Amino acid sequence: MTRKICVVVTARPSYSRIRSVLEAVREHPDLELQLVVAASALLDRYGNAHRVIEEEGFQIDRRVYMIMEGENLVTSAKSTGFGLAELATVFDNLKPDAVVTVADRFETLATAVAASYLNIPLVHVQGGEVTGSIDEKVRHAITKLADLHFVATEKAAERVTRMGEHAERVFVTGCPSIDVVKRALSAPAIPLDRLFSEYGGVGEALDLSQGYIVVLQHPVTTENEQSRRHVTETLHAVVDSGLPAIWFWPNVDAGSDGTSKGIRSFRETHSLPRIHFFKNLPPEDFLRLVNGSLCIVGNSSVGIRECSHMGVPTINIGTRQQGRERGANTLDVPYDRGAILAGIQQAAKGGRCKPDPLYGDGNSGVRIADLLAKAQFNIEKRLSY
């Protein structure tokens, strides 16, 4: 009997994380994919990820609008509540055999609670990791709600079992985002001369032939009131580096409004002829762009996961990725323009790092689909001690 697997995608990075799983589930003879797209993945200001999803051949079964305007702590909590109410109805209509939720965003908590209260087996991808911030609480809360755990590393698996989950329900699959890296690197490098004409963005078309950096900085939820100051420090460092920079817009977390205002205010008071801003790129084009860069700057997990696999130097700013397993490509710096600039200069001179397979071998999607087809689904849980 074919199993109906409902995957919920709530944000631009979530799609990149789970894309290879969507493909493998869709192609598996014993599985039927149900795709729910929700939250910021539906919004223009965060890159219209749903359009990329459809352009890449996926059928969206349900859309869930759940984001309250404001990008602060209150709206994050209320958006989670809206999502819980809407997703409960969606799951009741679709009647999946299992729900898959990804990582640790606030929207994923709504997914996990709705599935759990409807007695639908919950599968959690990327549990057992350590980062700090509110993501830490959300990630581990979902672990306690989940019935199957597909984790990226051996250390993550150990943490999940130490939290009381049964070892036979925990599988080290690697991170599905590495599958996208593997595919992206097997294709030719993105033609830099068509980047601006094809994807638009804000700012002048840049000459990237002599090297460039990629910037991707999100707010830290537990430091949301400092987000504008944090991004201003990075802006000064990037300008002072003198290097062309491709800058991607932040996600929808609390504090995003401060990050966005910081960028807009800086653009009004400073000439930025060497910075071009994008909301979003298709996953493989984004990764090929990052792979061709001198380094990535900011606090995205892309710098920790995908860039470690590619060997791209990462200047990791602040506390957002604190505690996450990392390769030798990562240099941690504080929210200080001088330290950030020094890191950029060091990376630009030092060249590539040795690739690290810490987060997987590029076959996670197929591995996860096979487990979804064969694993025993069970909603009864007893903690082990």
C-alpha cells in the first residue's frame, strides 16, 4: 500500500534543505508526495520560494498563509498559532500517513504540534543539533514530539538518544542540503554575466570576474533588539573590504525588520556601487554562486553546512550558529566591523579550504525516502533513560 508523505515547507532555506527528499519521495514507487507550502515561502518580500518550487516541477497541494506582519517576538508567537490552526485543517483534509517537518524554525513547531494532536506520525529532519537562540528550544521540542528522527551526523544522533529517544527510531541520513551541493557542483559554474539580467535584484550590475563575496545575515531571535546594529557593523566591513558583494535578504525571524531597516538606512546614506542585493535564487544557482566566491559572510547555516562540503571559507558572525558542528572552513568573529573585515581579508588571501564530508555524502534524499517507505510508523512514545 502506498504511503502518503506530507512534507511542509515554510521558508526559503527549508526548501533547499528538503528538496532532494521531495524528489526522492515523488519518484519512490511506494510513496505519494503531498506538498504543503506555508509562511514566508509564499511571500514576495522573502523571495517567493513557492514560485521556484513550482518552476522546478513540484505540485503544491496546499498553501497556508500564516505570517503576521511585524517580524518581532509577538508576531512570531502569533504566526505559530495561526499556523497550528491552519495546518490542523490541512492535515485533516489530506490525511497523510506521516508528516515531515524540517529543522527548527518557529513555523515547524506549528507543524509538529498539529500532526501530533491529529495522531499522525511525525518525522523530524535535522534534529539533535546545537545552535543556541530560540531555535535550540524549538528543535529539541520537536524532537520530543517526533516519532522518527533523520539526523545529519553521528553526534546529532547521540544527542537525540540521550534526550530519551529510542535508538532504533534515530537514523543518521546526512543532511539533504548536501545532495543539492553535489548536484550543483556537477553542473557548470553559473555564468556571472547573466546573474543580474536574469534575477534582477537591487543595485548596479557588478564585475565579479576578479573575485567577490556573498553575504547572508539573519537576525538572532534572542538578540532581536540588536539586529539593526549587528547588520550595520557587517555593512561597514563589507564596504571597507572594497570587494564586490552579493547580499541576500534576511529571513522572517523576529528582528528581521531591524535587519531590513538597517540595510535600507545604510543604502540611503552611503554609496554602495559594489553591493548588489537579492531576495532569492534557485537553490543550485545560489550554491554555484557561493562556490565561486572568495568567502561567505554572515550567520547562515549555509556557511557551516554546505560551505564546509564545498571548502568555501566562512566568516561566521556572532552567536546564531554557536555550538553547531563545523569544519575547518569556519572562522568565528564577533559583531565588530574590524573583526569582520579582518576575517574577510584573511579568507580572500587564504584561498579554498579542504572539503569536509561532515554533513553527508550527497545521497540523503534517497536514503530518507527508502526509510519512509520501510520504517514502522508508531505514535506511541515512552522515554528511555
